[in-house]
Amino acid sequence: MELDIRSLLVVGTIVSSIIGSLMFIIARAQKSHPYLNVVSLGFVAIALGALMMTLRGYVSDFASIIVGNTFIALWVLLIWHGVRVMYRRSSPWLWSLAGLVVFNALMAYYTYGVFDTQARIIISSVYLSLYATLAARELLLDKHKGIEHNFTASVLAVYSLLIMVRAIMTVGASIPADYMIIGPFHKYSVLLGIAVDVGLAIGFLWILQRKLERRLHDWAVALEDAHRITDQLRCKAEEAALHDPLTGAGNRRKYKMAASMEHERHVRYGRALSFAFLDVDHFKAINDQHGHDVGDKVLAKLVVCMSDIMRNMDMIYRWGGEEFVVLLPETDLPMAEAACQRIREAVQKNVCIDGKPVTVSIGVAQMQNGETLAALSKRADGYMYQAKQNGRNCISTG
């Protein structure tokens, strides 16, 4: 069946109008991708260009030839500009507009000066091929390009090649003045334009899809990082809320939580549980003679020294001032007394001020059946005061 060029132009007008409308709707929904606005205008331009050419013989030559070809030239110019916008590259609009003016001047000359359809086809083909090549080059310059960029660049490159072949074949050929009865090869060029429109629409939407996928991935990673940071901050906040900021030992709140759990194990399973009350000897004198900064360092070093020799299950808590509590799970009184003896000796050996050892007095008690935590701590506190009365730097148990 013989192809009718006017019918092909009508099809091209409809296809380009539909693509342009869809691209414009998508551009309105994806305002963070402004290149879609430019590309959609390009499809509208070629639809108007095809429409003007379709009306050849029904409207003036100015409308069907000059305006029609100008819209088609604008199509490829806007596609090139849209690609540059996508990569946030500025466009040399002055040169582009100058080129479009020269293009229109040549179209006008070969319409009103010398009516030459052959010359207009060659000029139009060269112009379209040039900007299609430039647009393909912009896509291929992207260092992070994917298959979607290569596909779109390939559509433009193939179009540029074939439209240049059209220009070459037109040179020296016999071209009728009436564009509507032009040869089969030029009819196929209209089909090529329709196919390129569809290919470019697929390519640009594919690029948009991949951009959105990457953005969603970035958001997912950012959200995961935010959750991780939030968890870390929450853990740090919880740790800060449960520890003494000066010494790093647990505070009374943490003691109550751990002691309640260990007391429950003692009651339910009959596990041994011991409690030690520790007080730094002559701590007020240390503060008075050396200053509170030195006193603070003594307390911090004391906790480090105790932590180094205690079991992982044993827990140290700052009770207040220079007083500390040691919770000893799974530990009867003789074992607790031996552990506290090691603590006392380690402190005396490793914690010093101006070469003079710092000493501690310790009261140790084992939980008895039916005894409350308050009663246990009170007994250990009483034994600690006994150690003070016995001359300090010793352990008292009961």
C-alpha cells in the first residue's frame, strides 16, 4: 500500500500531541525534574510543526513551511536543551537563537526568494541532525550513565545518522515542488520522526524512573541511617541516665533496676546474693587539702581500679559522695568478703595522692531469707561504719 505523507503527518501530530501532554502532566507531578517541562514543550513543538505541514495547500506557505519547519527545529533544540537542564548545564541560548534565526532566514529565502523544496529538506535535515547529535553527546558525557541514558542517546544518534543520510540523498535528486507528493524515502523520514518521538518518550521516562528509584534508595538509606543514629542516641541517653557522669559507675536508678532483678532471682531460685558498702577514708580531708578536682580524680580512678579486678557479673554503683555500692550476684558471704579484700588491697596499691595511698572501708552482708533490699543495704551500711570505727582501711561483715 502506498504511503500518504499527509496521513503520516496527521499520525505524527496525534502521537506527538499525546506524548507532549503526558510528559507535561508528569512534569507537573515531578517538579524536582524541570527537564521534563522542556522536553514536553519539544514534543508539543513537533506536534505543531507536523500540524502546520499537514495543512499544506490549505494555509499559506508561511504557516505551512516557515512556521512548520520552525516548530520542528524547536523540537530538536528543546530536546537538546532539556538534556542539558537534566544535567544542570547551562545552554548557550544566544548562539542557539542565532542559529534558529539563520535557519528561518534560509527557510524564508528558499520559499519566497527561490522556491526550492530540495534546499529546504537539506537545510532542515542538517539542522535536525546537528542538534540530535549534540543531545546524544550530552547524554553520553555523563560519567554515571546507565542503560537508560545509552538507549536515549542511541535513539538520537540513529535519528541523526538517518536524517543526514536523507540530506545526502536529497543532493542532486529530483524533488517535486509539492512536498505532499514527495518520494518514498522522504515519506519514511516522517515515519522515522514518529518512531523517534516514541523512542525519546520511552527514554526520558526510563531516565525519570531510574532517578526516582535512586532517590527512593537514597531515602531508604537515609531513613535507615536516621534509625541507626536514633538508636545510638537513645542507647547513649539511656546509658547516661543510668550512670554517674563523673566515675562511669551505675547510679541509684540503675542500682534499683539491677538489685530488684537479682533479688527476684534470690527469692525464686534461692541464689546467693551479697552486698558491699564502700566508703573512701578521709575523703573530706582529700578535698580540703588538694581540692575537689583531685577528689573527683580519686573517685574516677577508684572505679577503674575496682572494675579491673571484679567479675563481669559484679556491679558497681555510686551511692552518693564518696560512697559506693557493690552488688555481688551468685556470691555467698565468704566469697564476697574475699572479693572485697581484693578491692581494698588494689585500691590501696593503685590509688595514691602525692605518693600516699588512698584507702577504703567496706561493709559486706549476704542477703538472708525473707530479707528486703532495704534491710540488706542497711546492714551493709552498718558494717561499713563498724569498719570505720575499727580503724578504717578494713572490711567488716556480719
